[in-house]
Amino acid sequence: MIRYDKKLNQEIYQTVYAFNKKVRSLNKNNPNIIKKLESNDVSLEESIELFEKGIKLSELCRKTLDTAQNKIITLTNAESDDIDD
């Protein structure tokens, strides 16, 4: 069982906060991609561009989430190793 560790909790919080900040920034800077695609008011070329942009943003979010998850796993594993010693 992992004991309460203020430093560990702060690092995890900072990791999650950074991820959420990045997602909010992506949403703010790239609004309404889905709405535009669903509106049927865009050309085929623009639809493809919006789709590609959405895929790239999705991949960036996935990578960011994977990084955050790996950092949390590393931090909690390091904490568990400290307890075992």
C-alpha cells in the first residue's frame, strides 16, 4: 500500500494539471471542428483538412495522456520501492 506522501501527491497533481491545461488550450485554439464537419456547410477539401486536424489533435492528446500516465506510474513505483527499502 502506498503511504501518503505530500511530494508524490504534488508531482501527480502537477502532471494531471499540465495535461488538463494542454487539453483546455487545444479546445480553445481549435473550437468546433466537429460542429463544422457536421454542418454540411464546408467543402470536401475543408472537411478533409478539418478531419486531419482533428486526428492530429487526438493523437497529441493521446500522447500527452500516455506521458502523464507513465509519469504517475513511475512516481508511484518509486514510492513503492522506497517503502520496501
